[in-house]
Amino acid sequence: MAFNCGIVGLPNVGKSTIFSALSSSPAEVANYPFCTINPNVGVVNLADERLDKLAEIFKPKRKIPAAVEFVDIAGLVKGASEGEGLGNQFLSHIREVGVVAHVVRCFNDADVVHVANKVDPDADMETINIELALADLETLAKRRERAERSLKAQNKQEQKATETVLTALGKIEVVLEKGGRALSAVLSDDEKTAVYDCRFITMKPQVYVCNVDEDGMKTFAVGKPNEYTAAVQRRAAAEGAEAVVICGKFEAELADIEDMEEKKAFLTEIGLKKPGLTVLTHAAYRLLGLRTFFTAGADECRAWTIQTGDTAPKAAGVIHTDFEKGFIKAEVYSYSDIVLYGSEAKIKEAGKYRVEGREYVVQDGDVMFFKFNV
């Protein structure tokens, strides 16, 4: 799975504004459809209070956070799966990402053109989701044709593998034709593996992003989402997806403020404890199946990214391939223990400093030191 998140939606819903605020990288923005032709790519640091606390304790020379790559993909319109609005080109970009952030316009503004001339989150979400499903159905038909064509020329073992592909495609087709997402098809592990090469867009985890105006953000902050935001939340809940609320314009202004105290005051003014983009970045990170472990010392405190379920040697290999090849053991303690005891020496005194071997599954928030031999 790619360690990145693609930002999609109709034209002029605020995708590029949100991307620019996320990455502090200017994306092409204009009040007309398809101003973003080629995808913009930005690497976004993952805000993590745990890393900040480790830096307070160890006072390192460097502090390096984990990161997620965001890709700003041009607006899709009805007919995108058939090439409308350069849709085929844009859909190919979506296939390359690991998670889809679907931005939905949840504000009124006569100065910002809406492609349908009316703000209607339900209709907007339906348009995008239908186009993604139609694109997947086209991919599915091509994959099935290829599988059926090769079936007769294969030996029994190959035929069994191809039959697994066809079974999986059949299950996915039923879901897509009912307007569902391929992700909701009930597949065995073998079936998932068999159709992995199809890169179905609707097989990717999705988070809905409600782009509101400042008033919409203020009412959401006090637990009163506007009617547009409520509509998105209902759909997300029905799909088992996540929904986050962001004021793209506010986040862009916040990103330009360098002074941390001024940032906090700006957030307080609108009623937020943390930027909406931080919530989105963490949601993308989580949906990608990623977890964080730390290394900490006087030279550097650093957050490292691994997949859920990775073992200690895999985690060591993220730092350097030689660490994985020559892995001997890992010295480990949890982030909560360093906060509780205040130092590694006291963690050892409390018997919380552990030595783990090759089979140890790294937990989110582990602080680790690797021993290796090459």
C-alpha cells in the first residue's frame, strides 16, 4: 500500500486550498474547474505531542517527526469514468494513493462557482462515488476478460488461482453495481491477494472532509454542525467511514502564522483545540494502517513509521536495512513509562525496561534501541 493520501472531490470545493495549508506548498488555485491538471504532491509532518514530550525530556539536537504524503488530484465531474473533464487521467492518479480524502463543499459563497450551481453535499458525494465505482467496474470487466481468456490454457494449479480471481471479482461486482464500495465486499485473504493488482479505487479506505466556512467551523466546534456537514456525517456513518470538518480558508491563514502563541490564540478564537488539518493528517495515517515508534537520545528524538503488525526486525529495517539483517535484540519501553518515571534510569529501576527478540510485534508509542551485528 502506498504511504500517501489523495485529495479528491468536485472542482472548486477547496481541495487545493486545503492541500496548500497542509503542506505549506502553494498549489494552483482558481475559481474555475480543472485549474489543477497535474497532481500537486506535498509531504506533511505528523504533529505528535509524544515526540514533543520526548524532546522536552532528552533535549536533543534534532527533532524529526513522522510524515504523510498528500496528493492534490484535480476535480472530478459526472462522466469522469468516461473521460469527461480529463477524468480518465485524474482517475489514474487516484489509483496510485493509499487513502482517499474526499473533500465536500459545506459552505455557501456566491463568489465561488459550484459546478452544479447548487451546494448539495448528498448529490456531490453521490457524483464522485458513482464515478469511482464506474471506473472500478471498467477495471473489473477488463480483469475478468483477461482471466477467462487465459483459463483454458492453464494447468490445474494455475486454473485454481484464476478461479479465485473470478470468484473475488464476482463478489466485488455485486457490491459495485449496488452503489457500494469494493472495500465492503466480503473476501477471503486469498481473494484479496488475487485481485490486489486491480488497484480498485473503492477498495481504498476513505475519509470525508467537510470544507466549511468560518461560521460553520464555529458552530461545529460547539457541537452544532450545519446542515451540509450533518449530511456528510450521516453518509460517512452509513458507510463506516470517517468524517472530519475543516475550514480550508481558516487553515490556510493559520498555516501562515509562525508564532506558536499566536496560533493558539487564533485556534481559541474559533473554538478549536487543534488545527483541523492535524485531525485529517492523523486520520490518513491511521487509515493507511501506520503506527509510530520512537528513538530518543541527546543527539536526536525521532518518530519512525511502520505498518501495524510489524515485528522488531522490520522496525529496525526502517532505520537502516543493515539493522534488520543483523538484528540481535531490541531494548524497549513505552512512551507512557517515560512520562510516568521521567528517565530511562528510573524506568529500569521500576522493571519496565524490556529486551525483546525477533518475534516481538512493535506497539504504537514504543521507544526502542536496537542491537545488531553486520
